[in-house]
Amino acid sequence: MHKPVLLNEVINFLDPQPGEFIIDGTFGSGGHAQEILKKLGPDGKLLGVDWDEQSFSVHAISDSRFSYEVANYSDLSEILKNLLAGRQVKTFKADGLLLDLGFSSEQLGSGRGFSFQKDEPLLMAYNSVTKPAKDVLKDLSEEELAGVIKNFGEERFFGRIARAIKDQEKIKPIETTGELVQAISRAVPMGYERGRIHPATRTFQALRIYVNNELGNLEKVLKHLEEILNPGGRVVIISFHSLEDRIVKNYFRDFKKVGKLKILTKKPITASLEEIAINPRSRSAKLRAAEIL
Ligand SMILES: C[S@@+](CC[C@H](N)C(=O)[O-])C[C@H]1O[C@@H](n2cnc3c(N)ncnc32)[C@H](O)[C@@H]1O
């Protein structure tokens, strides 16, 4: 089961009130959503969005205040415009937006190639329409692949790893996570990172980010915050690596400078030792929140 991270902190900063309209843009297993719904009173509304078709077939909440869309959260402003059609109002915006980025524990164990600890098809895509990682490896040149591993994985040995992958592709195309792990392990020196992390950690992160255009999606939703949220609306974003956190921090800072939002978290909020002990995934979580002015 996926355990929602920083649950109390999310509720605290999102501050859902009775009658409000809140969007959970990364619904997942609905852990945060269930808790948000409890605060919305009889007239509140919660829209769940997730890219993964399987998410709602398993976890959709049976409650008249809840609706869902299988969609990319980066399209939220368009989704809201479509929802506006037929309503007697000029704008349709939310009072709160939650984004809990990345993949869920369920997806990690779903056999779709997110984990380097098991041998499974190398897909790494959140849904069935995104081009899977095994095809991306075929399509990218060695230079392009090296750039992906460098920029999205912050991996020192990007050139050696890209060469090993493309060399392997020439002999027999990589189809599984196990084959990718073998190619990476052959490329990196013995004692990689003094054994602190698995040699495949950064390359897997890089490929997953590239396959799903994760940073592009985040930038797009941040650019459109004003079309998604009412003045006074809160946005809460939980990121799991420094590339995402930097994007959120910089957008918030730039919007603050031009008087468009108020930052609610001076420093990112992190999980307590107690939470990390029961939910190791929360170790790298960073929460930032802001209010639209
Ligand atoms: C960390 S999980 C969210 C867990 C959720 N908060 C819970 O408590 O169960 C992230 C979810 O975001 C979804 N996701 C990732 N990128 C997305 C995107 N661009 N648009 C919509 N959903 C996305 C993933 O499919 C995954 O289900």
C-alpha cells in the first residue's frame, strides 16, 4: 500500500475549508484525497487527476463530492475550461491544488519497470500511451542519452553509461530493467559512490524523468497557476529530488517578486524522524506551499 507522505503538513498548508473546491493533481492511491475530503463539508468538491489509468479503477472514491479525470496535471487549466462549459459562471477555478510528485509505492511494485531491484519490462511510463523507456533507449543517440543521464540524473559517469547502453543496444536491444542494470554496472567503476547508492539509481531517475517529461509538466502547471487557482487559493507541492524542488522554489520566488503569490514555507518542510521510520519514502520529500494573491 502507498502511504501518503507529510499528510498533516499537506492538510495544514492546503487548509481545505467547507464548501471549497480542491484539486489533487496526483491522486495516486487517494491517501491525501481521502483526508482532504473530510474537511470539505457537504458542499465542497474534490477533483482527482492522475495520468495512470489504473489509479482510479482501483482507488476512485465513492462520494458525490468527488470526481476524477485521467489526465496530465499540466493540462489543468484546459481541464478547468472544459468543466466550465454549461455552467452559469465566467471562471471556474480551485481554492487549493496539491501535487505529490513522482511515482507511488504501488507503481514501484507494479511490474512496469520503475524498480531496478526486480527484473521486469523496461517501461517506466505512468500510463499506456507514453513511449516506454525501452523504445526511448533505441531512439536516442549516445550523445542525447548522455545528456539525459547527466541533466536528469546528475550522474557523474553519464558518458560511460550512455556508451555501455548503446553498445548493448547494438548486440541485443535492452528490454528489461535487469538488462539495463547490467549495462550500467559494467560501465561504472568498482566501489561506485562507496556503495552508498546502487549504481543504477541516478540513471533510472533520469530515464523516468525524461520518459514522462516530468520537469516539463511541473513547469507548465506552475506557469498556469493563476488560471487554476482563485485569489487566496493555496498550492502545495511535494518533490522528491533536487531538480523538482529547484523548479518549485524558483517559480515561487519569481512570482513573489511580481506580487502574484505569498510563500507560506520559508524553507521546505521535511518529514519527521518518526515519519521516516514508518515510511522510508518520506526521507527525500520536500514540501513547499504558497498562496495566490
Ligand atoms: C506520489 S504519487 C501520489 C500519491 C497520492 N498523493 C496518495 O496519497 O496516494 C504520484 C502520482 O502522480 C501521478 N502522476 C505523475 N505525473 C503525473 C502527471 N503529469 N499528471 C498526472 N498524474 C501524474 C502518478 O501516476 C502517481 O499516481
